[in-house]
Amino acid sequence: MKTTVNITINGESYEETIPNRMLLVDFIREVAVQTGTHVGCTYEGVCGACTIQLDGEAVKSCLMLAVQADGHKITTVEGLATGGKLTPLQTAFNEHHALQCGYCTPGILMNMDEFLKKNPNPTEDEIRHGLVGNLCRCTGYAHIVEAVKAAASK
Amino acid sequence: MYPAEIEDYVRPGTVAEALTALSKYEAGDSLMLAGGQSAMQAVKTRLLRPRCVIDLQAISELKGVSANGGALRIGPITPYAALAKEASFTGAFQAINDAAARVGDRQVRNRGTIGGSLCWNYVAACMPPVALALNMEMELTGPNGSRKVAADDFIHGPLETAREDDEILVSLNLAAAPANTGSAYKKWGLVTDALPVIGVAIMITTDSSGACTSARVAIGGLGDGPCRSKAGESAFQGVSANDSDGIAAALQAASDETETQSDMWADADYRKLLIRSLGADVAASAFARAAG
């Protein structure tokens, strides 16, 4: 029923004995207490708020068991800024007013951070296509797209 | 939406280790997870309540695409993101690029796999009709050895396949296609990249003049599961890319033959219209790719 895992989150390793059925997002939020990763759709895998990077790839942490991340490296929104210095993407979100309530923002940042690494000069169509897996009910996406464009040009 | 208790979790490094892990529980009590983008949904809603989860992610022999002459072998746990940009599909097998690039969203494509989708065989999925159109072969390994099954025999009704509970899908094989072969896939859903209300996959081989000598037409999004349209395939014979009446007639034959359902997403007649409308785009792409 339980397994001892060692999961690295934002460079810090967490060795814990956890139930096999625990979802990765709950390990991140409740065991590692990194609550920047959000649960928007009650774990249905449709909202993207729980998007994290697993070994550098954006994935939804409610669609994985925590035990599956044993031995792997995870980056959450808390791991983007280094030494208090925001990334160009985070700064662009601030400058372009790309969030209102902010609930979806961590997932969008983790998705778009990886997206821009793979596609540093995206078109607007590519940005919008890249955002399909992240629901935002405040902004209408216009400012989010502007922010991602601005971050790409930095 | 939370999994029931899971007694065991194992992460084998080889297919042989995975078979050993499978044999520890009664058939059906273990769940093999590839990317888990569909299966974890079923685990969370408790449609599936596995006693043991066998995570296939560490089995490197199940990942990647390799070519042998014109034939291709696709590792079943190759994620969509890799398949979307795989260059060796260009032309004959390009329907896989089309489908993989539009499954779910970026996060799902980073993790979700072609083999997982084929084994799950959900009604609104892109890979099953693509496998049917491309005449893909599934290689299964179980306690009694290996066997190869054509997509036509592998894909059954919704959520059902020819795979037995104690078998692992170890390879997806594509035989070398004849010259002048092209394929394409397109779906329609209610929002961008949504689950297909209808998806159409077509593979076309032409002679040197551009006239179709053989076609495979497969349709997804159907209540009874994905299926081929033999009437549509016959009607494509002799048709060329610039013969819009011939293409329309072939797609009319396909939509007439296909039994469609009415549900909250679309009614049966609209699904038939989608088969014809998407089919025209798909056929145009397949012909263009066949011509190189």
C-alpha cells in the first residue's frame, strides 16, 4: 500500500513513505508544501493549473501517481526564479497584466517556460495552440499571449 | 476523482521483468501504465481499480521509432510529442504526425503514448483510426510467447482490443509502403484539439499517373468504435487528386456506409457530413503526399 520514494523538487530532495495511490500534485502540495502548484478542476486533468515540469517536460501533476516520480526531478513555479530574480517570462506576465485572479498562472508559466525553450521564436498561432491545455477564466488569454510574445523577444 | 487503494507499484526495466510482475496477480488485477493520460482518469474515477500498477516508463526498448528499409517500428510508449515531429513518417505514414500533433494539449502530448491510446481504444481517440488506415501491425508478448495482430483484428469495440490481460504491446510495425503512397488524418471536435466527434484517416497509393490504385479509409468517433469503410475504399479506385467529383462520390459512399450515432456533441446526420467534409481535406493531403 505504501512505497518509500525520493523525489527532487526544485533542487531539494524529499524522501518520504507515501500511499501508492497518492497523486503527484498532492505530494507537491501536501508533503513538500510547495503550494504554488494548484488544483483547479478537482483532479480531472482538464484545467492545467497543476502543470509542473518532470525532468524538464511540462506535464499535469494530477495525471500521475507520486510514486511514478520516484527518482525524478520536478520543477514547480517556485523553482523558476533564482535568488529572487524573476525569469523573463514571469516579468513579462507582470508587465503585460497577464493574470487577474492568478489561479491558473503557475500552470501556464510552467507550460510556457518549457514551450519557449523548445520554440524560442513562436508565432501567435503557435502560442495559442500551446495554451490549449491551460484554462484561464479571467483574462480571455489576450494578455497572456502578449506576455509570452514579449518573453520570447527578450 | 481519487484512486482507490493500490497495493503494489512496480517499475520494471525490461519487458521480461514486466511479464514477471504481471504474473504475480490474477489477470486483470494489474494495470500497465504507459503515459497514463487516459488510464489515470479511469483509475481516479475508479472505473479501474488495479491492485498493482506496473509503470512501463523505464522500459527503454518500448520507446522510440526505428527504420528498417522502408519499414518502421514504433515503440508503443513513444510519446505524442516525439511522434508529432518524427521525420520518418513523411509521406506514407504522415497521418501519425497529423494525429499526434493534435492530441489533447502540449502537456498530454509530452506524456501520452500511441500504444497506451491503442490499448485503451476509447471511442473518441485519434490513434485507433490512424492504425486502421495505415494497416499497422501490433506485436504482443505474453507468457506463451509473442504474436502479431493486424490493426483490423486488434481493434474491437469501445475499450476493447485483442490484447489479453497478461500480454504487453511491445511493438507497432508498419510494412514498407509502395511508392506513391500518402496518408493524412483530420478530426473535428467542439474546441481546438478536443476529442474527435469524427476523425478521418486515409491512406492512398496511386499509379504513376496519379490515379488511386488502393485506399484505406478509417473513421473514428463512432459509438461502435473506429471502423474502416470498404465501400469508400473501393470507390476511391481510379480517382485522382484533381477529380473532385470522384473524391466526393467516394466520401459519400463512406458516409452512407458508416453507422453514426446522435449524442450531446453531434447528431448522426452531422457526423455523416463531417465524414464527407473532413474526408475531402484528408484525401487532398493524402493525394498530395502520395505525389511527393
